Amino acid sequence: MTSMEWVVTVLGAQGLLSLLALWLRLRWQAHQQREHHHYLVAIARTLPEGSCIDEGRPDGTRLKLVVDRSRPRKGDHG
């Protein structure tokens, strides 16, 4: 194997490992977001109407949730 073939092989392997790492990270993030969604839905279902949640996250984003149980409009999916 020439040095050029070796370099291409190593870079190809690193590229595949980078793609695998990115894919795993995206799957983990999707899982975390799904779990957070389930958490928020559970809280919204248990809190009384008019309750408000203001959540600050470690990444600096904020989420404000106001529980309003007014009747759904036509076409809304509950």
C-alpha cells in the first residue's frame, strides 16, 4: 500500500467515524427532545387551568407554558 492509499484510507475511516458520531449525537438529541415533550405534556395535563411554567434551560433558552383548557376549535387535534 502506498502512502497516498494509506492517507485516503485513514481519512475515509475518520470520515466514517465522524458521520457515525454525528448520527449517534442526533439520535441522542432526538431522544432527549421526545422525553422533554412527554414531560411537558404530563405537566400540562396535571396542572390546573391558568397555571404558568417558565423554564430556563442550561443552553440559555427559555420555555414559557401557559395552561389554557379552552374548548378546541374545529380542526384542532388534541
